[in-house]
Amino acid sequence: MDYPRRQAALRHAMQLCRTSGLLVTHLANIRYLCGFTGSAGVLACKREHSPGGGKLAFFTDGRYAEQAREEVQGVRVCIAKGSALAAAMSWLDGVSPIGVEAEHMSLAQREAAAAGKRPRPRLKPLAGFVERLRMVKEEEEVEQIEAAVVLASSLFEGLLPSILPGVAESRVAAELEYAARRAGAQGMSFETILAAGARSSLPHGRASSQPIPNKGFVVLDFGVILSGYCSDMTRTLYLGKPTPRALGMYEAVREAQQAAVQEVRPGVLAGQVDAAARRVLQRSGWGRYFTHSTGHGVGLEIHEPPRLGRGEKEPLQAGMVITVEPGVYVPGEGGVRIEDMVAVTTEGCRVLTPTTKELITL
């Protein structure tokens, strides 16, 4: 991973937003900037013109001394005897304003960061500051994500014999997660969604103790983490013989998903991808049952910018990795979602998910 480039981009972003110092407390952002994979630490940065500026330092406690020295790249490692946040603030003494991650630092942490400092430092909330740097992936990151996608996809076919009427949804999910671990995954990207029959109308229907019914849709949404990077895929199956209405619902979602994928290319606004899926579902009469956005970025976290929703103005760029996942959810009846991960390329896009999108009946 190109940590020097990332750290240079961070300093440039600090200059643009006119902040002299920065506290990075969100662990995914810390990992992105310096490589640390532990669960406690603070990364601090001073801009060139600030006292002792142009430097980065990572603060953690004694539990991670060895790990930090092995993993952290291009940054001074400091082992704090007390609070890592307090140690980082002492290192930033005299620097103002200090940017903090608005979405990830609590009010209590902000108060603690400023406590005892005279004059009281000015903390400047920054929204999505490092996340915007993470939106466009390096080639190595795309490779890592694709490896996670391929691993997840390889588990799908082997799981099908386990999806049987009367078997609890949670048992099928457990078998999937066990297989993922045995195949080398670090863990699941999120709690597995497995919703069968009428429950398939729940967009986030996490696997429950309910038995799988004799007929109806089964929505399976899952992903794995490999080398720190997430994958995400959804396929919808049908138990029994599909009704004409069920076939129509599935085909509408498949066409909408394909239309959205075809819209993906550099320069297209994220909202235009969402609109492409909605147009298809509106024409086929299912539009009002599509209740969420069409997709999102994926990387070190399962949900990253950009968001592919109504009216979103973020232009797609080569190097972004996104999901494309329209769905239809009819309360009391069932639902369908089809999701691929897609890499934006200089010429257009490349679908990373190799699993078939033909309706599988069991």
C-alpha cells in the first residue's frame, strides 16, 4: 500500500480546509493512513507551517507496542503511559485549529481532548475528511477487494443444499459463516442477511430462528473480510415453483440492476446510477417497492462513500469500487434484491462478482 502518497494527500487536504493539526481516531482511517490494524490508537498530524509541523505521530498503549512498531509505516510511533488521546493532544500543543473527525469523535472525547489546555485549543469538526481520500482505491486495494469478492462468491453454490424447508435461517447463516472462516476469511463484512418467504420483504432481514418455508423467495446478502477489505453480494433464490408474479418481480429487479451497472463510468453522477435502476422498476410497476438507495462504496469498511442514491452529485471516478443493488420489497409477500460489486475503470466499469444472476429455484 502506498502510505507515503496517502500521507501526502492528507497534508494537502488539511491545507485546503485550513486546519493546522488533525486527530484521526477512526480505526479504519488510521489503518488506511499508516497500516495499524489494532483496536486502540490515535494518529496526529501537524501541517508544515505549524509548530514542529509537517509531521505525523501515532499514539497507542503498551498492549500494542510491538504490533505498532511492526505495522505502522512512515509515522513516528509513541507509546502512551496513559490516554493515547491526551498524549496526542500534548504533542499538538500550540497548534490550532485542530481538525477532528465529526462522525467518529464523541462529545465526551472532544471535551477530554481540550481538557486542561490553556489556552483552550479550537477543535474543528471535519466530516468525511479521510473517507474522501479513501473513495478512489489504489490498484492493490482493488485486487484485495476482488479477492474478497471471489472468496465470498465461491461459498454461494456450496451453501445451496443447506437451504431447505424447515431449517432455521440462522442455521444456514451459521454454516455459511463457518465455511467462510474455513476458506480463509478474517470474518464476515456484516451480520449475514438471510430472509425467507414473507420475511424476504425486509431489506435488512438478518437471519432469524424462523424456519425456512416451503415456498417463496430467499434473499441472501453477505460478505467476507480478507486482508482487511470487505466484499458484499446479494442473490435471491426461490423455493418451489415460481408464480408468474414472482418471475415478473425477479426479472424487473434483474433488468434494473443491469441498467444501473451499464450506467457506471467515470464522470457519471452517483444519482444517475440510482435513477437508471428506478426508471426500469417504475416502468414495470414495481417502483414504489424500491425503498433504499442503489448502492454504496466498499473498501476497508462495508459502507463507504460514494452513496448511490436519489440526487447524489458525487461524480464517479476510476478506482472507485461500489455496489449496485436495487430491490423490490412487497410487505407480507416477499422481496428480491440482486447485488454485484463493480469497479469503476477508465473505460467504464468491471463487474467483480462472478455469481450467476439467473433465478435459481430449489
